[in-house]
Amino acid sequence: MTAPTPLIAGNWKMNGTAASLGEALAVAAQQGGGRARVAICPPATLIQRMSAALAGSAVMVGAQDCRAEEAGAFTGDVSAEMLADAGAKLVILGHSERRAGHGETDALVATKVKAALRAGLEPIICVGETLDQRKAGDALGVVTGQVRGSLPPELAGKAWSVAYEPVWAIGTGLTPTTSEIEEMHVAIRATLRDLFGPEGAGPAILYGGSVKPSNAAEILHAAEVGGALVGGASLKADDFLGIIRAL
Ligand code: PEP
């Protein structure tokens, strides 16, 4: 089996208005020639406009969450089908800010993954331990448990990736050591092989948590790291391009 194609995805979180589309256009104009697939996941309000602006470019547009149901009385929510209709190709699911702030369980994340597949979206499924869990020596068990609970068997034969994002590294400027990242990515890969057999070697395992141009090369070249999920540093084209070029 060939190595997974790397993916560098930017998570804009709740940032960005029409005035920010220029950053995405700048990424699209300058990212050519790299080894990675590149995606930007803006807030839902920008998906349609960003998809139109980036049409014909190599940069894909993704979403940051979806509701599992296709349609119905769910005020304020957006279904996977609606995101696909707006132009999204991927969707981030199970981000720690959703797990912690919206009570999302592994079981709910797995349901959302099935919804994303139903709509033809490529899920990026996030997992990661808190600092207390790491200090208690539970990081490997917590994360591999999240992988087992959040990845439904319906993923077999589909395009998807896992993002390992230590909660304590998100937006803090802190990062695990390279050997801690490798240890976790190797454990996630072993879990994917256990769940999906030889096919478990295929999906990229992204690292996320305070990736920036200055640390990207070391992180992206670590064992079993197949790209990055980038928050803060994806908001400015120059920083995001610095990460893309580090691969
Ligand atoms: C994220 O929230 O997915 C993330 C990785 O954020 P940051 O890069 O800002 O730590």
C-alpha cells in the first residue's frame, strides 16, 4: 500500500467574513506544486462564496461540523447535504471544541461521520486527550478509545482522515515532542489496521495543535504524520503557505 496523500487543512473556526476571502484566494494562487492536498474550512456562512471563489483551483473547501439528520426541525443546525450543496467537499467532525463545548460523544461523532458519507463529504475525524489525561498516563488509551468509538464501519472503502489534536495544544502555542506525536500516530495507525484491516493503512493521520511555519517541517516529517489540521495559522495566507511548503 502506498503512503497516504498528505492533507493540510485550515480550520478557520468562527472567524472570517466576505472580507477574508482574499486570504483563501492568495493561498490558492500560491500553493501550487506541493505534495499535499490543501483544504480550507471556513465558517458555514462562507462555504458557498469560498467555493465559488476557489472554483478551478486546487484548494478544496470544507466545513467544521454537521448535523446528522438530513433535514428537519433543528433550528440553527446545518446538515451534511446542505454543506455539500453549498460546495463543501470535506467536513471536520468531533473537534475538541465541539466535544467539550457541545457535549459531543464518540457515538454522536460516529453518527455525524455516517451523515457526511451519505452526503458525499470526506470526513476529518478529530481525536485528542486533555492535559489531565496525558498527565495521568491515559493519553494513548483515551485517544485510541475515541478512534474506536468515533469511526463507524461505513468508512470502509471511502476517503477520510483522522486528526490527532491534543486538546492542550490547541491554540496554546504548546506542542507535544516529536516522539510523543510519533508514539500517538503509530498507535492510531495500529488501531485503524485493527478496525479496517489492510485498508487501515490508507487514510492520512493529521496532527493538529499550534502548528505554525516554524515547527511545521519537523512535525510534518514525523513518522505516520500525514498532514496537519491548522487553526490560528490558517487565517493568514502567508502563514498557511509556510506550513504547506514545509512538507
Ligand atoms: C484546531 O483547532 O484544529 C487547531 C489545530 O488550532 P491551532 O492550530 O490554533 O492550535
